[in-house]
Amino acid sequence: MYKATELAKRDIINVTDGSKLGAVTDMHFDLNTGKVTAIVVSPSRKMGVFRAGREVVIPWERVVKFGVDAILVEIEAIPR
């Protein structure tokens, strides 16, 4: 089991193209079941992959693996 604060400290990596997406800033929950349905990722200003301030909502089903330093997700490549 992971705490939300632990998730926020890990890099989010897209296995589709190897890009570093940013950090978890929020989570979506199903109020009926209490389960996580998505993670919200905000890019770091240093990354330049996204426009500043653009958040990406990643469905929980797209999370592939939790590692020590990173969380791997599989989503379509995001245009620069």
C-alpha cells in the first residue's frame, strides 16, 4: 500500500515514449467504492514537455508499475 505523499515524490514515466511527465499533484476517487480512478500529473517547469500549467489526467488502469523512484504509465505520446 502507498500513501499519496509517497506517490508525489516519484517521477511519472511514460513507457510509450520514455518521457518524464512530471509529478502526481492530485488523485480522483470513485465515491461509491473509495477506489482511485485516476492520477493527475502536473509537469515540472524544467521539463518543457508540456505547456506550463497543463495537467494530465491518467486513468488508474494505465498505471503499469510502481518502482522505488518512479511510477510507470502507458499513455499515448503527448504532443510537444
